[in-house]
Amino acid sequence: MPQYKLIYFDFRGRGELSRLLFVLAGQEYEDVRIKMKDWPAQKGKYVFGRLPVLEVDGKQYGQSMAIANFLARRFGLHGKTDVEILEVDQVNGIVADILAVLVPVFLEKDEAKKAELAKENNETNIPKFLGFLETVLKNNNTGFFVGSKIGYADVAVFDVLDAAGALKGLVDGFPLVKANVEKVKSNARIAQYLAKRPQTPM
């Protein structure tokens, strides 16, 4: 059996999607969480000097989405056909679009500018992307983004919406997305993980 180790900081960020994939698959792994204060002294130990890093049988691999894609394929959570893989990648592209408008708000230091960016997101950007996700769910008509059971795309959407707690009210206007998020949360393995995972601000 391969030995897996996921190294990331002690918060959700770009490591949580891979953690959720491990959980959904029921795959044992070592969840290594590095404190920010300890990072400068450890940075040189890891490929590219960045996190997250996945170790498979002691060999390191970097880049968060490469790691998540690998885990989803290895654990049978990605698409089963080339068209299903395209459908998963399509949803992950929308997730990336959501992140692209959320991150600048998080990084903005000027409070007035931060409020302006947040307002634009809440009124325009996020509803647009949630509408895209609603359309995908409507077209698939199973309650899931791809196929007829929980998989990579569902977990990726859950992760970005869970991390952005402020979006919960916006999701209420998109009933299929909201129902999908609830399906992910109520999955037995994920529900158990969410109940005990470290409480972090992001």
C-alpha cells in the first residue's frame, strides 16, 4: 500500500481540497500541519519551497491542483470517461473563477477598497458563477455535478463555498447548489471529518 503524507499550513486554504479527497476516499494519510512561525526554518525541506506538498512513498510533489487531480484520479473520484473528465474540469474552472475574485478581497489592506471589492462580488461576480454551477446541476439532473454520486467536482465546490463563509447567504438563491453542498456535508465520512477538524479562520 502506498504511504501518503500531505504537508500544509495549519489552516484550510489550498490544502483542504486534498484533505477532503482523502477523507471521501476513506484513505489513510498523514496530515502534517506546519505553523506559520515555523515555516521559514522548514521551507528549504520542501519541493519548490512552497506548500502544499504531497509525499507518496517518500517522494515529494508540489502544486495544489496537481495534487488534488492526482488524488481524485487515484481514488476513483474523477470522471470515468474523457467527457466526464471534461465536465469535472469545467466545474473546477468555475471554482478557480470564484477564487480569483475572492482572494483580492482577502489580501486587500485598504478597508474602503476591500468593501468595494466585496460589494462587487456579492452583487455581480459570485451570483454569476453560482448561476453557472446551478446550470451544470440542472443539466446533469442527478443532484451532483458529474455522474450520479459525490465526486471531485462536488467536493471542490463545497470547499470553496465552505471556505468563503460570507457566501452562505448568496447560495440560498441557488437551490440546486445549496442542495449539493448539503449532500457533501452530510456524507458520513466528510461529516465526521468536519466535526473534528481544527477550527481555523480560513
